[in-house]
Amino acid sequence: MCDAKGILAAQAAAAERLRAKGIRVALLFLVGEERDSAGAKVANQSPRASKFLINGEPTDNKLALASKGTLRVDLFAKGRMAHSAYPELGDSAIDKLLDVLEDIRKLKLPVLQGIGDTTLNIGLISGGRAPNVVADEAEAHLLIRLVGPSLEVRDAVVRTVNGRCNVDFSFDVPFVQMRAVAGFDTMVAKFTTDVPSLTNWGEPFLLGPGSIHMAHTPHERIAKQELLESVNLYFVLGQSLTK
């Protein structure tokens, strides 16, 4: 599978080839990348003086020039219950939340030339008690893909909400730019990786077989040829970084 069993196999095979050439290489396998990078954060406390870190993600065997950051925004609205026949006696938390979400959707988010735009997804909405009750609470959870520091976006969200809801930024992973290497095709990863949480493990690179569009689907797979190509790409990259 492309995210990330096939990548692990390819890296292990490449590491064997590099060691056979006398190049010092080690493998670091982590857990928790999908949720909070817990494994990477623990590993970052115990670095091994490595100069380079080649992180494996499905990049179609292209070297990533950047990976987007992630900002999770949690909105919580409060209101007052009432019978829906007398809405004037209540205060709808859902109405407040919908107004806030509509204003957030109109925000002009940062764009970085050569990388792309900041994107926003309203992933979860919940609230209310019953159709005949004015809602006393509602919440929404958003994910913003960053192409720069999160502070500008955070400030814009807070200004837009303007006290109508409680705002919590529960997850914040920075945007990362990486350098190109001669001979490698390049891409921009619109997703987030463990790289920002492994700052003590050397200069980062991002490369791997498979498509991110195939990840997390019932038909997740990698073509055998692409897997074999990735072994050679990891080997070539590892060699070039030691010269």
C-alpha cells in the first residue's frame, strides 16, 4: 500500500544497498503521523546526529519542494433553548455558527507563488437537541492547509469570529519548504507530514512511491514498477547527499 507499507519496504531495500556501499544509514519508523505526530515528537527529543532526513510519503516518486502546514480550528457556539414555535424566546447557537462559518468562508487566505494557495475545509458540524427546539449549542471543526506561518490565518479567523463563538486552535503544524536535488522531478505536497516535528534529525527531504489520491481508499495500491523505481531513487538520493 502507498501510505505507507510500500514505502517502508522500499526504504529498507534502499538502506541495504547504501550500507553495502559503505554509506552510513539508519531507519526511523514512527507512529501517530495521521493524528498528532506523537511518535515524531518523542523521537525529536532523542536525535542521532544525522545530517539528513528522507521522509517517506506518497509523492509519485517526485521530490517535494514543500509540504503544506495544517491548522485545525474548533468553533463552539452557545445559545438558549426555547420551543421552536416561539423562537424569539431563545437564542440559536446554530444560527450563530452558520453566520460565523459563512464569514470564514469569505476570508482571503494567503497564496504563495510557486507553491499554491491556503485551503479551508469545514469537516464537521454538529449541534442542537431536536427539530422543534431552538439550539443551545453547536460546534464546527475546520482544517486549514497552510502555505506560510499560521499566525496571519489565526488572527484573521479570530477577527472574523469577533466573539460570536469560542475559538480553539487545537492542532498547528507549520508549512515547510525543502530544496531541489539535480536529477529529481519535483512536486508540492499539499498534505502535512512528520517533517516539521523532526527538526533535530537533519535537513529534510520528502519522497516516496504511490499517489496521495490513492491513500485512505479501499483500492490503495502501488504499481510494482513504481515501487522498484523508488528503491533506486532513495539509493541515488542517499548517495548524492553524502558527496
